[in-house]
Amino acid sequence: MTRILIAGFQHETNTFGATKASFEEFLEADGWPGLLQGNDVITGTQGINLPLTGFVEAVRSEPDLELIPVVWASAEPSAYVTDDAFERISTMILGGINKAGSIDGIYLDLHGAMVTESHEDGEGELLSRIRDLTGDTLPIVVSLDLHANVTKRMVAHASAFCIFRTYPHIDMAETGARCYPILRRLLSGETLYHAMRQASFLVPLSAQYTGASPCQELYQLLRQETGPDGAHCDIAMGFPPADIHDSGPAVVAYAPTQTDANAYADRIIQALEACETEFDSALLTAEVAVAKAMSYTGAKPVVIADVQDNPGAGATSDTTGLLKALVEGKATNAVLALLHDPECAVTAHELGVGAVFKTALGGKSGLTDMGPYHAECKVLALSDGRFAFSGAMYAGATAEIGPTALLEILDDEANVSVVVGSKRCQCLDQAIFTHIGVDPKEKKIVAVKSTVHFRDDFEPIADLILHAQSPGVNYCSLESVPYQNLRSNVRRGPASQ
């Protein structure tokens, strides 16, 4: 019987964020389950588009293989993971390895952009500790997010990485499944050599969409570099809101010989470097985006992405620049989601549907120049914040975002409503609107606090998509970001076009 230990520890760290990820954040369910241990790791993620789920499904038909699930934990992207949370969850993984007895391999569902209070390279630190227990020869295969900031330390301590190839990440389970045949080859005694190359420039998240050039062509090229001999390449586009030395895109390649691994990695990094000026990082001001949306005469909605206040990239989801632009721009038949404001949501629930009240919406993070929007609101609908996601990316998952309210901003010249929630949740799924009675297909303007993930579920219903530059700490204009730790020879662009 082949025995494989499996575990997951997920966090995407925005070092410019307002709040840290404590252990309690990992215990809490939001769009994904709260911390799971033992067999609950398998049953609690079953049917959800997650890498670990894909890996488990890939091995179900193997009669001679035993899975040893230890822990799976994820917290909403934010600032640093606290040392307490990192040590407690790492100890669970290391303790599980110690207690498992004889194991033949390990599969890990990691993110690749975790920064803790004490460790700039959270995954590298975890993998190093695991290697201290297992030794250098035990096969360890790891799935990573497309936004991983891959480091030499990570590559040195993992046998192989598989990285998401889609943004929006509709291939998370598929990526976990890709890890199994690689692990199986390693278990049979095959050797994989690795090569890693880092790009010389950063790419903002808003320019990393794999459904358009140049990422579309780059990821198609990866499939051509997958050979029958087990060789494969992957690109991590990086997570630029992380002020660390290794922030930015990287290529990893694995092959039966070092010469082949080097050659594969060199071909892909050269292709990536050649595309530098093709990455479109141009953003519209919120005011211009609203004006364009209002002047558009197409039959379908215009989607305005509030790209820099994306909670899925560690932003607060409570900045009000785009909301203000919608009202002051006299937008009509417009809706925005999801504004994080637990206090306002609770007030709306206490007052009930139909109530009118004055409030300071959002802007409670304390971040500079990101204050609230003062408005008179009418409560249109209420929800407990529990609903099934309907889009492909969060397929199988259930949202638990706490008391939620649909509010109308009362204004004589504008018709704008806003979905206010009690937990941060990226607006990447139409169910955030439909569960509270809003059909986004019937709106003229749909404003979403998301950078790219919204495209999978909203692009089919939209005539036009605009990226708005409004306050938020998911910086998408990188030239003025106050980096302190980024290596000095990295260009902070491509330049805006």
C-alpha cells in the first residue's frame, strides 16, 4: 500500500493590507470552508473547485493507495499571517507527518504568496521545516496559485510544482489533479530535475487575465512544453501587492535531465520577457469609467471593475471612490457589490426592509484617503449571507458572509444601489447579486469589487468591461508603490499604455 499524506495551507498576503490573518481567520468559513482536520479535509472539500479536491479525485480509482489527510486551512487574503497562526497550522502539518509513520510521498495544496510576520517566504519556510523531518528524497509535489511569488527556497524543497494556468482560476481542481501523475512518476523512482527563472518586471493583477493577449498565448505555449517524458513548465505571474524580494513572475520547469529543464525554462522566460510591452495596465479614473458606462447604448450591462479594492487580493473592500463616482456621475439603474460594512449591515437588519436611514457607508479601515461615503439609504432587501455560488470558479462552495443588505442611495438625480456585507467577499459570482433579489443582467451598470475573477461569470452578460482606478491597496498602477524590499533590478511595470 502506497501512503500519501495530504495537507493544505492557503493565504495570499498583501503586505499593504489593513488587517492581519489571525488563527481565527483560518477557522472561519467564508467563500471556502473553515479549517478542516483529519478525514474532514476530504469530506469538507468534496465537490468544490479546489486543488486538493482535484488531487483526491485523481487518486480515487487507485486501489493500492492510502491518503492520510492532516489539515486544510485558508483565510481571505489580507496583510501578514500572524506568527501565531503560521506556527499553529504549520505544527499541525508537521505533527501529522510525525504521527503518520511510514509515508511514501506528500501532496500539498499551497498558495505561493504567503508572508508572515516573521517570514517573507511563508511557503519556503514551511517546506524547509517539512524537509527537516522527511529528508531530501521523499517526493513532495505542490500545487500553487497563478499569483505565487516563487522563490529559490520553495523550489529547492519541493520535488515539483504545478501552477494554475487560468485567471480567473477555473482550473484549481484540474491543477491538483495534474499533481498526481507527477507524484506517481516520482514514487516509481523517476528523477525530475528543475529549473527556475524570474522575470525582470512586475505585472499588475489587472493585466494578468489569461483570456486575452499576451497571457492567452503564453499559457497555450506551456502545453506545447509538456512532454511524454514527464517534462512540464509552469508560469507564476506573481502577486505584486507583496513587498518582498521575490515578488513577480517566474517560470519553473521539470524534466528528466537538467539540460532539458534549463532549455524549457529558458524558452518560456524568453517568451514572457518578449511580451513586456503587451501587458495592458491602463486604468480609467472612476469618473471617466462611469461617464463611459452611462454613454454606452448597448443592450447588455456595462461592468465596471473596482480593481484596486478587490478583497480577493487583500484589499479592504470598503473604499467608496467608485460608489461616489456613480452617484455624483448621475448613474442610473446601477448596482455595486460587495461593500464590506458589518455595522451598516446590522443596522439595516435591525431597521428592516423599507426603512430609511442616514449612515457613513464603508471607509472604516483607517487607511489614508479611504474614508466613508455619507448617504441617506433605503433598505431594499435583506439576507443572512448564506448562498450557493453559481459560477465555475467557486463551483460547489457555499458563501457565508453574514448579515447582508441591499441599500438604495437616495439621490434625486442618480439611481444607485449597493450590496453591503458583513465579511469581505470578492464579487466574482452573480449569486452575490441574485441571492438578494438583484438580476445583474437587467442593470445598466454593474460595479464589482474584483480585478479579474469576475470575468468568468460576468463577461457573458456584459457588453463592455471597464477597469476603474479608485482607492484601494491592491495596487494596479505599480510605478508609485512604496516598495522597500523588492529587488532593485525589477521594473515596476509594464508602463501604462
